[in-house]
Amino acid sequence: MRLKIAFMHNPRLQPLLDHRVSSEEIAFDWEIGHPAALNLRHLTENPFDVFEFSLSGYLVVNDRPN
């Protein structure tokens, strides 16, 4: 399985990024970036399988009419 993952820089992810922690069954395609740019891209393109999204951002977007 291959997963597209987007996060802001976070030291807790480092073991995954440098392959100290890995999986034989899952390949990760990482995108590390600024939260505002990643949020906008996720909302407009939905390109990620795993994505860090703030609860407040989700509530604001979810409350908007379609």
C-alpha cells in the first residue's frame, strides 16, 4: 500500500522520515510544508490520504455552505 501524507514539520515524525521506523507493507510519500499552504491544497485538491488538519479549521470549513 502507498499513502500520500502531508504534515507541517514536526520532530515527532522524524523516526518515520529517516526510516528508523518503517513498514514493509506501507510506503509513504511525504509532503512537509507550511500548514496554511497544505490546508489550502487539501481543501481544493484533496490529494492526501493522511493529513493533519486543525479542529478549528475543520469546523470553520465544515460550517460553510457548499
